[in-house]
Amino acid sequence: MSTRSTDAHRDRLVMALACLGSFVVVLDATIVSVVLPRIRAELGFGASTLPWTVNAYTLAFAGALLLGGRCSDVFGQRRILLAGMGLFTAASLAAGLAPAAPVLLAARAVQGFGGALLMPTILSLLTSTFTEGAARARALSTWSAVGAVGAASGPIAGGVLTQLGSWRWVFFVNVPLGLIALAGTVRLLPRAPRTGVRPRLDIIGALLATAGLTGIVYAVMESQSVSWTAPVVAGPLVVGIVLCVAFLAHQAQWAADPLVPLSLFKARAVGSANVVMFLLGLGFFGAPVFISFALQYVHGFGPLAAGAGFLPAGLAMFAGAKAAGPLTVRLGPRRAAVLGCVIGAVGFLALAMLLDSDGSYVMTVAVPSAVFGFGTASAFTPLTVVATSGVAAAHSGVAAAVLNTVRQTSGAVGLAVMSAVAAAVTAGRAAGPDALVSGYDAAFLVSGCCVAAAAAVGAIALPRSSRAAAAGEVREPAAGVGGSR
């Protein structure tokens, strides 16, 4: 077999490994939602503690992403993939066997931490494996498509596994997948050669970033049930913000090997792509929750039917993610990202205008959600290309971690904003389905405005040198960002 064909075969296997790792992490964020009543009945969760089955995972994942990205840069992709997948798989087994609520919550937190090690390392692996423009765009579009399938199939898979077996199988299903990924990592990725000097891990920076992000995300999640002035929200929010400010000061002034080199953001591509990603995430990531609410409380669907009702959006997301690669190469990342955001905004605004308690599911939910699903999913790949272009290999992991952190944080904030808007509008109406519809309409209107703002900012701020960005060449950035692995 020729060297070229051998390399192509290895690249395909790396692509499969990256997709499998991302699939289990994304799937686990959504698969639990439909089985919460069963978990509550068997393990004796209280009404206030049950949401922490989801929140424990989300908090640990969002809080540790920057640490995971930097660990990938310092210790190597192979070690961190093995550590992350090992933790994730073991915690999945522990969650499935959990005899009591505290054990399940602890296992979910460890799952989230394992996922935080995995996701930026997987993205770094892809960008370092596929360095040529068209190949990188195709790889990232495939990776995004698999992530879309994982997110969309989670509620359906959770319902099916619970109906055929028990809620414990939503965790057990990760174990064989994790073992396959571990074996693939050992076989595919060589041990990193020992170098004379290895960068140090910024422990203080890692603690500040993790604690600060955890405090902010916790406060945002709690704000959905109590006011922003409540101590349980205001306290963690203030502490989180102070710690994040201290983290930035530490990175700029005192860290010998910063967790996140701030000079990374001197590159226009990195800063602008993360801003656009934040706006896109504000509008997009809360939408599946509100579509589920609309299907159950407006159209009267059961939990399993509501999960299946998101299928048109999921299929459209898969199609959009697959189309993103060719669009990115043909149009350039800036135009492809803006086009995707425009289509997504149209879908959200149509959903806000068409949702009605008397309307059909197809016209009021399925069609507009398919439009926003295709548009938003097609925007993620070109934004990822821009955000990771021009970043030296020594910082590819942290660049990926920053992008993933922005996505997670924007999703939590967006869901909180949509919840607050929907609750305020609903409270001003007479109780009933029409009041709920008005609240959901307002929430989807906010989503549409956020995604439209992402399109506008992208058109202005993303680099116009589309051909260079689409090429995805790994260039040495400005002083202080580069370096060798």
C-alpha cells in the first residue's frame, strides 16, 4: 500500500474516532432529558434536585473546557483523549449503576469533566490532522453533522432505551462506545516523543477559570427559577465575574505559561469568530428546549412524541452541517457563516410568527424548525474554520477550548434569557394555551434577533480574506501565540 493511501486510510480512521468521541459527549447532554421522571421515581430525587442530573454535567463540562484544551497542548492529544474517554466511560458505568441520587450526581459531574477534556482535544486533533483547506472544511462539516445527529437523537434514544429497558441504559449505552474509542486512540495515535522542555500547566489560571466559569453558568441556570437579585443567583454571579477578571489579569501579568495566551485574540479571525459564535449560540441552543415545551404544552405531545417532533430540525441540522464544507470552500468562511446565520434567523422569525395552538404541527413547528436547523448548523463549520485558522499547533487545543467555552456559555445564557422573556410575556396574559404561545413566540423572536445580529456582526467583523481562511493553513501567529509542540 502506498504512503499516500496509508495516510488517507489513517485520516479516515482519525475522522471516525473524532466523530465517535463527539457523538457520545453530545448525546449525553440531551439523552437524559426525557428520562428524568423515571430517575426521580426510582432514586427519590426532590423537585429541586432533579434538574441537577442535567446541571451537574453541564456545569462540569462548561467550567473545565479551558483546562481541557490547555491539557491537550501540554500533555499531548493521545494522553488527554485516553484520560477524557476513560473518565467519561467509567462515570457512565457508575451513573448506570447508581444506587442513590448523590452517586448519580457525582457520576454526572465526572462525565462532564471527561467531556471537557475530550471536546477541545478532538477539535485540535481534527485541525492538526486536516490542515489543507478543502479537507479541513469537509472534516469539520462531517464532525459537526455527527454532533447534530447526537443532539437530535438524544431525546429519541432516551425514550426508546427507557421503554425497552430502563433509564439506566441511557448511561450504559456509552460504555461499549467508550471502549471502542479508547481502543481506537491507543491504535491510531502514536505516543508523543519526549521533548527537552514541556510547557507548564498554569494551575492558578486553571482554578480561576474553572471556578469563575462554573459560578457564572450556575447563576445563569438558577436564574430560570428565581430572580437575578436572589442570593443564590447574585452571589455566584458576582464571584464568578470577579474570578474571571482575576483570571484575565493573571494571564496578562503573572502567568509564565498562560492557560489562555491573550495574544491569541490579537488575530482578528479568532476574536471575531468567537463573538459571532456567542451571538449564534445565544439564539440557537435554547431553541430545542422551547420546541419541546411547545410540542408538549401547546400541541399536546407526550415526551417520546415530543422528542420525535424535533426530528425535522435534527435532520435539517445534519444536512446543513454536511453542506457547510462545500459552502465554506466555494463561498469562503465569512460568506458561508453569514448565509447560514441569515437562513437561521429567517427560520426562528417564522417560528415566532407561525406558532399557534390551533395550527398544524407541520406548518407551525416542523417547517420553520427545519429552516433554522439547516441555517444554524451550516454556520458552525465556517466559524470553526475561522476561529482555528492561523493558530499555531502549540495552541490549537486552547483555541478549540475557547470556541467550545463560548458555545457552552452562550447556550446557558441564551436559555436563561429565553426563559425570562417567555415567563414575563406569559405572566401578562390570561392563563391558558394562548398565553403560553405568546411567551414562546417572544422567546423565538429573541432567538431570531440574536442570530440576525450574528449575521450582521459576521458580515462586518469576520476577515474578508476568505480564501486564506478557507485554506485553513496553520500559520505562525503573532509573537506570543506561536510555539512548537
